[in-house]
Amino acid sequence: MKIKVLGCSGSEMPNSHPPAFLVDNSMLLDAGTVTSLLTENAQSKITHIFITHAHLDHIKSIPSLADNMLVNNIKHKIEIIGVKNVLKALKANLLNNSIWPDFTNIPSHKPVLGLRSIEVGKRYSINGYGIIAGKVNHSVPAAGYIITDSKGRRLVYTGDTGPGAGLWTRVNAETKTTAVNALIIEVTFPNKMKDLAIITGHLTPALLLGELKKLKKLPEKILITHPKPQFSKIIAKELHRLGIKQIEMLKEGKTYVI
Ligand SMILES: [Zn+2]
Ligand SMILES: [Zn+2]
């Protein structure tokens, strides 16, 4: 499985982009940064977008991607996948014919976007991948994903989460024999901002350690996303001090093969 990091920052600045991960050229995990980085040809290969939650930094490239699909007369529909409340918020607040046209109805005979809601804990086969959504603990409805490819390689992506994600129960059930190959998990704030992290549904390095202890098997790679760029140096130091060798902060533009 090939994961290209389009963005992995907890806010937008020059050289720091909101989260989006391109898996095997065709699937996106979140869509905070897509059209400003991918060529039209690369955009046209996207068929599925898994959204963790409806916060703007995770969805904000969807409008321009839909627009480009229409203008370039791309024939396939992009399926946007998420749990019900996330898709409801996306439709009500973004693709609502007010903030942006409702591309789930444009063109009316063959819309460029489709919405597909999936249920937490159920097993799906989508685009040739095994998909399970698991609840995470954020300030709005949110779910992370367990993604398994045809070779059995397994990626877990949390999106934004505070402590106590129900996702871990699903991960433990799926990893009785082999560990997850890569976990992409958020750390947004440094340790001194623990209170803010908990109120806003995010993690610090110390809180991350607490979450990792809930896993029966430590993932082979633990890749950190969503740090606030203002704190990324101190977060990196605090992560290093945890002494877990497979923890690594993700780098924008880099491709990880798991
Ligand atoms: Zn969020
Ligand atoms: Zn976010």
C-alpha cells in the first residue's frame, strides 16, 4: 500500500497543509489539501474519498475537486464515504447550493459526486479494500478507518481524536495475529496544552502514549499527523522522549510504502 501525504498539519501556513492522504493513487483519506497539489491527471484518478469528520480542514478541497471533475468532463463519480452524521453535515453546510453548488446533483443525469454512508463496526469491501469504520472521540461526530488491501497490508487512520476512541476495540479485534502495518494518528498540541487538547478532542504526546497502551499489538509504524505548526518542534521532542522507536512525524510530500 502506497500512502502519499498531501497534507498533515493541524492548520494552514506556508509549507503546512491540512490533512489529506492519497492511498494507491485512487483513494483519499480526508480531503484538506488536494487540488492545490495534485495535477489534473492525478485528480482524475481519484474514485473514493473517506472523510473522518466534517471540520473544514478535512474537507476543504472537495468543492474544487468536484468543479475540476465537471470542467474536465471526467466520466466517473467520486464516492464520498463517511458515517451518516458526517455526510449529513457535509451536505447541509457545504454542498448545499449556498456555500457551494450541490455536486451530488450536478450534472443531474450523472453527478460528479456521490455520498455513501457506512456504519461503525461493519465490514465493507470498497474499491477492492476491506474497510471498517470505528468511532473516535472528537468535538463533532467522527470516525477513523481500518483499511486492508488485497495483500493483507493494513492501515489505520484516526483523523482527529481525543483520548478514548472506540476505534481501538475494532483494531484489537482485527489484529489478533498480526500487528497493524501503519497507524496514522493525530497529535495536535504539546503536553503543556493537555487541557485544551481534551476540551477540543485532540491528543498530546503524553495522551498518545495512553492511547497506544490500549492496543494489544503496537503498530509497525506510528505516523503522526495534525500537529499545529507553531508547536511541531516541541511536539517532536516530546514524542522522541516517549522512547517508542516506530513513532515518526509525517512529512508533507513524502510517500510511505507499507
Ligand atoms: Zn477536527
Ligand atoms: Zn483537523
